[in-house]
Amino acid sequence: MLSTKIDSGASSFSNKKTYPARGKRYSKAQKEEILEYAKADSVEAAASKFNVTGTSIYEWRRALRRRGGNDGFPGEEGKIEVEDPTLDRDRRVIGMWRQHPGYGPSQVRNMLKRGGFKVSVGTVRHVMEEDGYLPPTLKRKEHVGRYEAGRPRELYHLDFYHFYVHKQKQCVLFIEDDYSRFIAGWAMAPTEKADPVIESFDQSVQRYGRPDGVMTDRGSAFHSWKGLSRFEALLEDYEINYFLAKEAAVNGKVEALNASFQKECVEQNEFMDLTDAARGIGRWVEHYNHRRTHHGLGGLLVPADRFYGVADQTLKKIEQGLGADTAELTSPDNRGLDLFRVVSYGGRPQIWLMGEKIIG
């Protein structure tokens, strides 16, 4: 008796019409084949032959028109085309993505919202996937010892990133502010040496003022196992606290910066020579500081917003739909410069002028 019920149940399931698995993805070539068949016969016939819904075929037709393609379906001649309200949206999304190929859907959405155009992450992902975007396979890592400084220049991170320009190895040093993720200085050199570290750090102090603390790994350009290294001696002269990261996760913000630099600059450019590489890195640093939104800052702010203390004004402009131009907010005409500071170090008062200690 039991076997009869099982057989009848199996028979009833086998008679049911099958559909594609939910969330099935079709390649560009498959979509073109289905659309060609639907054009030659009908949408219903194509849906039946390829086991796809008619709704999907109609959506693919609309997407093709939005991208400026001619679907060639009969009955469309002489028809007055009405501007599709999603056409401008798709152009903006694809335009931003093509301008910055290293960005994912959420980064594209944040950049658009910062510019005054609101769209959901899901919509951006859908539009990008229609244009060939393939989501990367992510490896989730658990954050250990997460922390953040409370203000600009409280802590700087320093680290090197290695890459090649036509088989010539180069080391790029980044000096990153912990609180804002602002790149306060950078340098490119053939090897990890103390000279570019000292020179670029001195320039950052002259330009932005003295940080309270600095964190690095145990690289030979920063740290000496015997005695005091040249960089440590410089920090001692500036009376800056020095912290050594025992593991990479502790210095994780600058490690994340290196990963962004690789994805958005190194992998997207083929530099002709070292001069071209230096120019390209300089342009990327300028974009990173003043134009590129950062997930670690809430998704809509750029490092310069926090570093220059204009985050509140920027968010207010974005919420009003006005867009945010950080270059305008951070220009010398619109912000105060930290020219004069009075601090206490070890109980002793100090007076600093333009990053130089004059008393104490």
C-alpha cells in the first residue's frame, strides 16, 4: 500500500511543468539568442522553447532600448518614442562604473548619491549586471581589535605597497590618517628605504601639522632592531608617539588602502614609465582624498570631509539633494587653517606654528 502511494506521488510530480530555478542567470549570448528567436517568431514561442518567462524577455527588450540598441521587433516603426524614465538612471550608473571600473555596486551608488542622484544599491547592481558586471567571490574575514582615532592627526599609519612598472619593482609609501582615512603623504621609490619615508613625512608635517602618534610595521625603513632608526629619531625630535603593529590586522586601515590602490589604480592602468606612474598615483591620491566615497566613513563621506572637519556640512548638502563638492568646502577661502596650536606634552606646554615647535 505504501509503495503505491509513493509511485502515485512520483507520477504527479513528473507531470508538473518545470520552470527555471529561481534566480537563474542568462549570459549575454543566451539573451541575444532568445531575443532573436522572439523577433522571428513571437515572445510566447521563445518563452516556451527556452523555458523562460515572457516577462524576462520584455525586460531584456527594454534594457536593450535603454542602451541605445535596436531590438528590431515588428510593429515598432512609426511609433513615437517616449523617453524612458530609467534611461537617465542607467546612463548615470554605467557612466560612473566605466569611469571607475574598480568600483562595486554600493560604491557606484554612493558616488551617485554624493553627486545628488539617488538610486538603490539593488538597482545599481541590476543595471551593472545587465552590462556585464560579475560580482567577485568574497572571503569574509573577522575584524579583530577594531578601533578608530577620535580626531584628525591623532594617529597616522605608514606602510609600503609593492608593484611593477614594466618589470621595474617600485615601492609606494602611504601616510594615512586613522580618523579620516585621508592620505597625508606618499612617495614612490625602488626599495623600502628611510630616505623617502623621512622626506614624505616631513612634507606632511609641514603641510598639515604634526600628528600625535604614528603606527608602522617592523619594516627596516621604519624600525631598527638595534638602537634607534633614523625615522624613530625623527619622531623623537617631533615628540610624536610611536606604535609598532605586532600583526597586520592592527595596521589594517592602511592595508585596506593598499588593496584599494591595487584594485582602482594599479590594475586599471598600464603605466608607460616611472614618470607616468608617479603622475597616475598622484591623480589617484587626489581623487581618493576628495572625490571617492569611503565605506568606513558611512558610505557618503570622502576622507577630506573628515580631515578638514566639514562632514556635517557635506551630509546636509547631500540630504538636501544638492550634491557635495569637497574641493569647494575645503578650499582655503572657505575653511580655517590650523596655523597655531597650544598642546601639553608630558605636563609641559608647547606652542606650534605651521607644524613647527617654537616654544616648549
